[in-house]
Amino acid sequence: MLSIARIKHMPIDAWLAMDRRRPAPTFLARPGWALAWAQAFPDFTPAPLRCTLSDGSSVIVPLVRSRSRLLPWRTYSGMPWNGWTAVITEESVCAPVAAARSVLHALTHGFCDRIAMAMWPLSDGYEPAAPLAETLQTHELSAIDVSQGADAAIAGMDGKVRRMAGQAERRGVTCAPERGTAALNVYYEMLCESAQRWGIGKPTIPKRLFEAVAHFGGDDMEIWIARHDGQAVAGGVVLYGSDELFFWSAAMRTEFGTLRPSNALNVALIRAAVARGVRWYNLGTSGGLPGVARFKDGLGAQRFPYATVVAEKPAFRLYSRIRANLRRAAHKG
């Protein structure tokens, strides 16, 4: 069985150089994502780890580290907000299962005060990490394998969903990527309207994170806008890894729902994924919303369960409990 001989922090410049040679399979395991998080949320810093294995090989674990304002706790995430990371080789491909398992075991058994991490569930050989964890937070994402081409993926849709996409196109709905600040403003305005409709007040993703991802993601972040008669009616933000198009965020103006712009947008994005040469069209999690999950099922997506492994040292767990109790007491007061 492989074991971990050494764990060291990887310099960001080396991680960026590795990404330029070949990006990681998923954007959430790329430096652009970690750097964007650090810019949008200053309490975080990119913290990729290089782990040397007992056979002399090494693998990389993309993580971010959070900085405590009070005590020097060592806490890591891969990645925040129910995201995921991947244990990758120096060639930026997913590491063999045995290596990934050894790394997970080492990181969740005393490496730091707290770590929360999930493995990208679309990798070949993915397996849940349940035996390694003190706590598991379970999630589910939906994805379509587009390796057989766009026509095959579209043929796999529910017939009604496919007909609605065609109906949208015949009614003049067009879908295309748009760039720059203007495109982001148009999309974010729609997202704010959607948040109001969902009863949450404001988007869960702050605009500064979109701006940071646009800055560090470059051409690997795209803002897609569906328009009708020149008016923006729906949109989405997608992120590219070497093996997936990740549909990160979506919004639609409800008064244009009868035009079915979301159906047309998903067909356009399937074609974009195939044109980019990736295997997966990743629709992400459904946030516990059954209607959203059913819509993705209608697109022909499979559901992939995954889990965030959470491991904490007893001292950090006690600190967190005391801090939570103090917050509750202050709130009651």
C-alpha cells in the first residue's frame, strides 16, 4: 500500500506553470479558482500541496487555506461552498485511485487542525471517501457525458425538453458567449432578479467573486446570454477544466419563461462542450431543489453523489463549539 513520505506547500508560480502546460480536469482544481477565492474573500489563500509518495512519485492537491484572525489554526478546504478538488499528477491528470486514497488518508489524519474536502466525482475510478472521515456532508451533482458528440447527447434528452429547445430557437432565442464588464453586469442583474423571485433577497454568489473568476479564469470563464429580440432573457456562467464544462451559475427572467430560453441555452452549452473537446457537461448541484434536479434529469443528465470529508482535531472542535455558543448567546442578548 502506498504511503505519504512528505507533504509540502507548492509555490503558486509552480502551480500556475503546471496549469499552463495542461489545466486540471475541473476548473475547481485550477489556480484560477483558488486565486479568485483569495481575492474575493481575503481570509482565504491558495494552498496547493505537493505530496511525495512512498514509491517516489508525487501528486498535487489543490486547496485553499483559511486564516484565523484570532488563533493560528491550520484549516484547509477543497473547495468551499460544496465544491470539489482533485488529486492530480504532475501532468494535471487525476491520480490513480491508490494514490488519491493514500493522500486523503494522510490529510484527514492529523495533517492540520481542520480540513473539509471533496473529490471531483466525475473522475475515472472515483470512490466515496467514507471510511476516512469523522464527518461526511453528502451532495449530488448532475452531468452529461458528451464524449459521443452533441447530437448523441441531445438525442438523450427527454423528448419534451428537446422539443422546447427547438421551439425556443424557432421563436428567435439566440444563445452566445458575451465578454467584458457589460456582459457580467447584464448577467448579474438577471441573477439578482432571480434571487428576489426565489425569496433569498440577493444572490448567494457575490459579484466580486464573479469579477475575480473572470480576472483569473481568462478565456476559461464564459458568460453566456440568451437573447430574444435583442433583450437578455436568460444566462449562465461556465468554467472550463481540461475535461469538463461546469455550468456554475444560471439565471432566467421569469416573464420570458414561456420562450424556454433555459432549454435553448443548455443545448447551446452542450455543443460548446463538445467543440471544446471535454468529456463532461457538468450541471452542478441542484441545491436540494427537486424541480431543478428534475429539469436536469430531463436534459439527460446522470446524478453523481459525492461527499465532503470533514476532519477536525479535538482542540479545534472544542474551539468551534465554544465560539458557536458565544455567538448564540450574543444573538439572544
